Amino acid sequence: NLHGQCEGFDYQRFWSHSLLMGLAMKRFGELGHGGAPDELFSCGLMARIGILGLATAYPIAYAALAVTQTDPSELVEQERKLLQTDHNELTAALLMDWGIPKVLVESVLWHESPAGSGFSEGSRPYKLTHLFHLARCVADLCLVPEAERSTLTTTLIRQGGGLGLDADDFGALV
């Protein structure tokens, strides 16, 4: 169902973004980064499920946020003010409840602001968090107007290189 009770919430865009994140994470796994491709696909697909959860649980209150907030940190701030929680916390709680391994849950929790995670550089959680962040950026890229893509693609390829992703493989993914 692409339509729900939360007015102004773009369900189709949400699911498109989720699928793109899942596909990017699966590809990272296939390229030998982060873990099993199917597990990474599932976590990428569900990495922002807390947004859908909040839009479903609080359709009227969340409607104002869904239409006005695009920057992830601004959205988190507004969610906390209005609902005393945010979509990342809800996502992490749901993933833990569904039995997703803790290292993946923690990485998903911090994927929108990897610098705040406190994970040691080079550790598995650090790399996973940055891979989820990169997958989110890839999904964002796929949903922007075509005219904006070339500049963003170059930036993403550099970010991927910093994580050990081959530029050709990453370029093909994008």
C-alpha cells in the first residue's frame, strides 16, 4: 500500500528510498564489504522504518513534519520535540525486537550521523555505519533531479573510496 493515513507523507518516495538503500547495501556485500548481501539488503531496506512507524502511529502530528523536514538532523530534532523520540531510535528498537544482530542495529542507528557514533575508526561498526550512510546517500542521489546527479556522484565515489570501495565498482553501482 503506497498510501496511508499521514497526509503529506510521500509513501512511494519512502519505499523507493528504502528499496534503493537495500539494493546499495546488498551490492556492498556482494563486493565483499560489510557482510552477507541478503542480510545487508534487509537492514538497508529497513534502515529508516522508524519514519514509517512514526507516520503510522502519529499520522496527524507527523504530517507537519513529513512535508516540511528534509534534512535528517532537522527531522530528528523536530521528532524529538514533538514526540519525545525519533525515527532512528524507533528503527533501532524495531530491529532489535526482530532479532537483527546488535552490530547492524547500532550501525543503522548512527547511519545519518556517523561522526557521532563514537565507533573506532577501522572497526566493523565504524565501517558498517559509514556503508549505511553511503547507501542512504546513493538512495538520495537516485531520487534527485538528473541535473544534480553528476556532482553528487563524484562526491559519493570519493566517499566510497575512503571505505575501500573500488571506484569502478562503485561507479557502476551508482
